[in-house]
Amino acid sequence: MEKPVPTPKACLLIKDKAYAYCTCNKSLELPFCDGNHKKLKEDFKPLLFKVPKNMKAFLCTCGNSKNAPYCDGSH
């Protein structure tokens, strides 16, 4: 059985709100960090970001995007 293709998550992002994007891919709240990286042996830190205006964006959930936190179709 083939593994399903990860789907980017459509999100409404709010201007100047602080977001923490998951970089370890172990969060139960993907694409956002929920602190699960603290249980891993590797030293992961979330990618912190803000947006300049209210906007809808597709955030990466596969961890392969070269434009994180945004999906670039790398999956």
C-alpha cells in the first residue's frame, strides 16, 4: 500500500501574530509546533514567524519545503 501524499494545510494567518512552525515533523498539531521536539534526541527548534498582513497561506506538513513554513510542492 502506498503512503498518502502529505497535504499542505490551509491556514488563515493573522498580521503580527507570532507563530511557531514545527521543524521536527512530530507535532500532533502540524504544521504548528506543540513541543514534541523536546522528547527527541536531536536538537530541533520551531521556526518562529509572523506575517505582514492577514492572509491565507498553505503551510507545509511534509517537512520538505525549501520555503518553510510555506508549501512549495516538494512533497
